[in-house]
Amino acid sequence: MNKIEATLKMKCPRCHEGDLFTTKNHFSWQKLTKMHENCPKCNLRYERESGFFYGAMYISSIINMVFFVAATIAYYVYFDERVDWRIYIWSYVLFTVLITPFIYRLSRSIWLEIFNDYKPQIE
Ligand SMILES: [Zn+2]
């Protein structure tokens, strides 16, 4: 598993085996934000200092901006005046709301990956 695959699968950045979150379901509202404190495989402490994950907000902002720019470009390229412009706006709002749980988790996974190197465990 490479770094990108481990990030997308939300695995521990050090061993690429342990899960970051207690459930794989991004849409389980009660457990959406529940993370393991330490990696279940290699025991890496995920929140290295209190407030560590505030930085992940920058990552999620960047991802959201990328989506917004892509949607704006797509709007100008594919705009069809037979379709009410509000349909485009509300589709985008709905899309953003639906992917928010995934983006929340992905940004934490990317943030952890930035600060930790891959060191496979030798057993
Ligand atoms: Zn690990």
C-alpha cells in the first residue's frame, strides 16, 4: 500500500495497517469523528499534541476550494440556459453537504500523513 492509498483508506500513516477511525462508515453520524487514540497495530499516537487536528481544517478548506473552482469552471463551460441556475446552485450545495463527512476524515488522514513517515513494522 502506498502513501496515497493509505491516506484514502484512512490508515495509520506510520504502518499503513491500523485504521484511523473506529468505523469505516463515513455516514455513521454518532461515530463520524471517533478516532482511535493510538494506532491499533503500531501504537502511534494520532493526536500528537492537543489541538493537532486544527491544522486539518486548512486541508479541508483547500479541498473545498478545489471543488468550488472545479464546479465554477464546469458551470461556465456546460451552462445550459434551459436549466434554471438555481438547480446548479442547489446541486452544488447538496453535493458539498453529502461529501462533508468524507472530506472531514480525509483532511485528518492527509494531515497525519504530512507529519508522519512510513516505517513498516518488522515482525
Ligand atoms: Zn500504525
